[in-house]
Amino acid sequence: MDVAIGLDTSCYTTSVAAVDAAGNVVASQRMLLQVQSGQRGLRQSEAVFAHVRQMPALARAVGEAISGARICAVAASYAPTAREDSYMPVFTVGVSHAETLADLLGIPCYRVSHQQGHIAAGQLGLPPMGKRFVALHLSGGTTELLLSEQEELTTLGSSLDLHAGQLIDRVGVMMGLPFPAGPALEALALHNTEPVASLLPANLARGDLDCHLSGAETRCRQWIEQSTYSNGKVAAETFDLVARTVARMLAAACEAVSVSQVLVVGGVASSGLLRELITHRLCKLGCGAELRFGKPEYSGDNAAGVAWLGMRRYLASSQ
């Protein structure tokens, strides 16, 4: 069996994966970066050292899982996006490990963006997307609308201040929840018994293709500091706002570029509650596009999509 190895070293997670020629994920290991209580993330230098410490154990586990397979290619995420000005030091860890492995084995090493990896991971185990669709990347570092045409990505819109994941994490940390706060904040929202009244206004711009989320953070801070509402209600209102906002962005994008398929990816998109709310809101807006979410296990930062892109490039070069 031939496999491609993927490495992804983001601001949140160290991950290693192996994918075979049919696109099956045969091994996947990931480990969150440890953040001290009350903090909202790590400095880039701290994250780089964390990746260096965590990578060997993950690589060892993947190596044991693919014992007997032939590694035909390696791929690594080199930057947040494929834009020329996109750069973060954390990704140098994955790239350096990938290039070292490729040189030792005498195999090709491919570079892909973290965002490309997310979009590829969102399609793993699902029927193929069409050649032209809208992708929404929701994470702690990105809230971005993209048009995918023949796998080339064009930005259609984005958040102009806070990203969806940042809003969720910051609201959660205000409540004393561990970072990243998404799962804990979602649990609070699910246990909320008070009516959700859409108290946080959606703030969109440029025909609903762009959004602002910083005002919602300010309002939530006031609620929490003044004990205006329970933490459960604040959590529920936060998820409601994110769903209303991105549903309007998706509907606007589908109309602007005349597409009939939407793929939502990223760590924030792994939330079952948010998936349900976005689906409901998009339907309520009368958008008839086919809405897809990646499998939850491949929605957060992971190397599976990176490995699959590496395998596809290797197969294309071998023809």
C-alpha cells in the first residue's frame, strides 16, 4: 500500500496523517497545544516550541499504524492561505519536518496552505463536490467566504475584525472556560433553558459578503460582567449570532457567483449545534443551495486533508 504523509502545525494543533491512493485516511494523530487557564492562545514562539515537542510522538504513532506501507510522498501546510502575504512561523515546523523526511526517503514533498488542507479534509469520505462551489472556512484564525473553481480559491468575503472562532473563544474565556472554548461554550448553549431572542445584531457589509463580530464581543462582555444573563443564555445567543451571520454570507455568496453547492469547513464548523442553526437559517433565507459540512473528525485543524492533497499531486505527477 502506498501512502502520503501530511503534517499540519497550526496555532492550535499539531497533527500527522496518512492517506492512501483511494483517499482513505489510514492513520491520523492530533494533539492540541496546551494553553494556560485564562489565556486566549499562545505566542508564535511558544507554539513553535510546542509543535517541536509534540511532533515526534504523533509521527511515531502514525508510523506504527502504517507499518509495511510505502511512503510515496509527504505534504505540509506552509501558511494559513495561499495568498502571497500569508505567513505564520508555526507552519515552519511542519514544513521542516516534511522536507527532512522527504529528503531521507528520496520522495517528493509538496506544500499546501492550511486553508486548502481544510477544504480537502471537508470532502473526505463524502461524495465529490462539483468543480465550482462556495466554501466557508470558519476557525479561530479565519472567517472567509471562498469560491472554489477547479480547486483554485478566490476570496468573496470575510470578517473584517474578529473571526467566528475568536468570538466564541473570547466569550468562553470571559466565563472562565478553558481555551479553545468552543466545545465547553457549546455545552452551555445546549443546556440553556431560556429563550434565544437574537439579542446580538448581525453586522454585515458589502451586500452581506463581509461581517463584523467585534461588537458582539463587547456586548457579551457587558452581559457577563454585569450578570445580565446566565452564561448558558449568553452562549446560546453567541451561537445564534454566528449562525445568522454566516447564513446571510452564504446566501449572498451563492447569489453573487451563481453556485448551487456550499461546503462549510474549519474547527468552528465541527459544532453540531452550529451546523443545525446554519442549516435552519439558510433554509429560512430561501437559499436552495446544497449545504455540506465535513465530517466532524476532519473539521478541526488536522493533517488528513494535507495528506490527501499530497497524494493527489503525487498521483498526478506519476501519470
